[in-house]
Amino acid sequence: QVQLVESGGGLVQAGGSLRLSCAASGTRSRIDAMGWYRQAPGKQRELVATITSSGNTNYADSVKGRFTIARDNAKNTVYLQMNNLKPEDTAVYYCKVQMWPTNYWGQGTQVTVSS
């Protein structure tokens, strides 16, 4: 049974930083793309950043230049370094792991940015 364990969320002031982690366990299958998504109250879940198995990255325009996604394939872990956080970054952040043909989601971690 694949499990994703997220950590690193919390409360931070605007301009601050947080680092999210998501570790996948319970599998020996090859992990394809990994990514982070977020959902703010009353809004749809949206893509934040993704990274392929070869390291190619993609970011939402709203986080470019502030967030950095990275992965450690040996640890089956994906990270999201978030700098210069803004109140509009407040949301529940979810990691997603693709192991064809299935997508797995983490339980979500709350990020709250105060102004």
C-alpha cells in the first residue's frame, strides 16, 4: 500500500519561508512525476509545481521565482521550498506522485501566511 507523508506546513509571516516534504513509502515501483498542488478555501485545487523523473520542472506563474521544487529519488521524496511567502499562498498543500497508471495524493498540510 503506497503512503505519502507530508510535513513542513505551518504559520508564517508574509515574506517568510517554509519547506514542505513528501515521502512515498510502501512501493518499489518506479515513480514518474511528482508535484505539489494547493487548495484555498472556496477555490479549486490548483497546480503549484511539478518535477519529472529526469528533473524537468514546471511552475504556476504565481509562484515562479519564489518556490523551488526538488526531489530525492533515493528517498522517494519531493520537496517544495517556498520563499517570500504571501497571504495569497495560504492553502492546504497536497503532494501528488505518479506511478503509472495510478496517481497518489498526500493527506495535505496547511500553510498559513499572515500579513
